[in-house]
Amino acid sequence: MLWFYGGVLAVLGLSWLAYRFWAKRVDADIAIGAELEWERLSARDPELLNGMSKEKFLAVYRRVHFPRFPGYALACAGTFLASLPVTFALLAAGLWAGEKLGFAPQPAEIVRRVNLGEVQVMQSWQCGAECQLYIAEGYSGFYYFFGVVIVWILIVTFFMRRYHARRPGYIRDEIIRSR
């Protein structure tokens, strides 16, 4: 488990460094565009910029024009990778509790009670008891698969709601709002 977390932290650290390098390059391009927009708005629409300093305008311009999706995608992927061991632990605990409380059938019960009805399929179930247990336990892998998918959907839903809730407006609207 520690190796997994170490690997996840290493991958996320490298991804974060690549993101920071990319963000600095984008910030440099945005600063150039902000300077040009400041000059254009100062000449054509000076009443819009009344009471706003150039530094505040640069911050508003960056908030409007900086691409936010890569940061949210990195945070979403990092949260998903960091939550995998916890997700598996919770799924295993849920399965254990279900078995102890009688909600989840034992694999041997599944083998005894499942009637597939076709001869070709039934022949695959006519192996020994140990083989039948392995087959039934293989079907229980869907429980873990759907559990991980549900956690992934919850994480993506959380970050996408946050992404859209914090979406900035147009530059004119943001300038008016920030005054």
C-alpha cells in the first residue's frame, strides 16, 4: 500500500510540476494580452475602468482568460488515485459486513442455487467444488468494479459542479463586478 501511495504521489508531483510549468507560460501570454486590452479599454471605454488599478485589471483579465480545466482535471485525477485504497477498503468492509449479517451469499451458495439451464454452460459448472468457488468469486468482481465506478462518478460530479459554479463571466461583467 505504501508503494502505491508513493507511486501515486510521484506521478501527481510530476504532473503538478508540468502543470505549473505550463501555467507560467500561459500566464506570460495572458499578461501580454492584458496589457493590450488595458490600453484598448483605456482609449475606447475609459469610464469602464474608472476606479480600477492596472494590477486589479490584470488579475481580473487573468481570471477570465486563464484555462481552468487542466487544473480541475489534475485535481480530479489526483483525488481519484488517492481515494482508490480507501474505496477498496470500504468495499471490502461492506462485503464482509454483508456476509456477516447474511445479506451477501457465500460463493458456495451461489453455485448451488444458480440454474443456468443450458447444457453447454452447465458443463463449465460441473468442475470440482474449488473450481466452482473460483467461478462464483470471479462474478463478485463486478461489485468492486461498480463500486469504483460510482466513486469515480461522485468525484467527477463534485469537481465539475465546482468548475461550473466558479465560471467567470465576460471581461466587461467581471470588471463591473470587481469594482
